[in-house]
Amino acid sequence: MWVLEVWRVIRVVVVDDEALVRSGFELILNAAADIEVVATATGSAALRAVETTRPDVVLLDIRMPDVDGLTVLRQLRALPDPPVVAMLTTFDTDDYILSALRSGAAGFVLKDTEPEQLAQLTRTLASGGVVLSPKVSAALLRNAEPATTADIDADAARVERLTERERAVLVLIAAGLSNAEIGQRIHLSVGTVKDHVSGIFTKLRVTSRVQAALLAQRAGILP
């Protein structure tokens, strides 16, 4: 009896104003058997490239001369079925990264990331994980707008709408775990975790894992 193994290839679009960066990322990622760069583009061509190729992950330069990376991010997040978007940057202290995370980016990738790590970061993004360095995670919480008592009460009320299982998933989302890692931790299938994540986003009225983590932090449910 033959067993057919289904191999899922992660489809990636790389958006950067520098041709050398685009070709370098394409070369590195295409060397992985489970990743395919289906398009590269400049900022002005990014939306069309994504609409045409429908990738799983977009690696998007945060600073581009033709179109600002944050503008492109908002365009991509507004699509009916948006891909996971991570920002490309040269430094992990980039001032724009906080705005990008609040706008729905799933994290950021340094342009000087080691080749063997780049593929793994892409897999983490594709599986629903968040890619953040400790420096950026700390800066995100440190620079978050001060919450009023009314905001905290509203966040706590939204969290109260979650089931016990959804609260457990939310805590693991805030810890940066991917859907697969969450499933392994609490013994659920990836599909079930995805359903829980979708329900959490709806009840909390957020659109990204980072936004959900910030809300959980303000509501005081994180360790």
C-alpha cells in the first residue's frame, strides 16, 4: 500500500527597493525545500504582486523611497484574505516597527539574519507565530499608549467573553507561540487552534496576534 505524503510549500513574496536584497532573499529561501519565493517587487508593485500570486507570507521592507512600507502594510492588511506580513529592517531599534506591529505586522526580520535562520523565521510566520526580538518586545510594551481606567475595564470585559480554552490560547499567543506550538502545548490540532484564534480575534476586536497580546497585557491576564 502506497502512502501519499502531502508536502505544503510556503509561498513568499519579498518586497524591497533594492534589487540585491530581493535577489539575496529569493536565493536563500528557494534553497529550502518547503519554501518558494513566488514573486519579488518594489513597494509600488507590491499590492499587484500579492494579489496575483496570493502568498502565505510577505517580507516587506519598512523603509522604501517609492512607497512607504507602512502604507503597503495597510494595503495588504485590507485585502479580503491578507497574507502574513513581516517587516524587513536593518536595525531592531527602527522607530517605525512599533507602528507596523500596531498596524497588523506579524513581526520583523533583520536584513542581516543568518541564512539558516531566515527559512525558520519564515516557517514560524507561516504557521501563525510572531517574529520579534526581545528588544522590540520590550519596546512595544514600554511605548504602548497609556491605557485609561475605562480602556482597561473595556479590555477586561472583552477577555471575560473568552472561554477558558480561548484564554489559555491567548496567553500562548502572547508568548509568541505558533499555532502548531500551541497545539502541542495544550494537545489540540492545528485546525482547532486556528478556530480558537479566529474566535479570540473576533471577541477581542483585534486583527493581529500582537494586538491580541497587547490587549491581554492591559487586561492583566499574562503571567
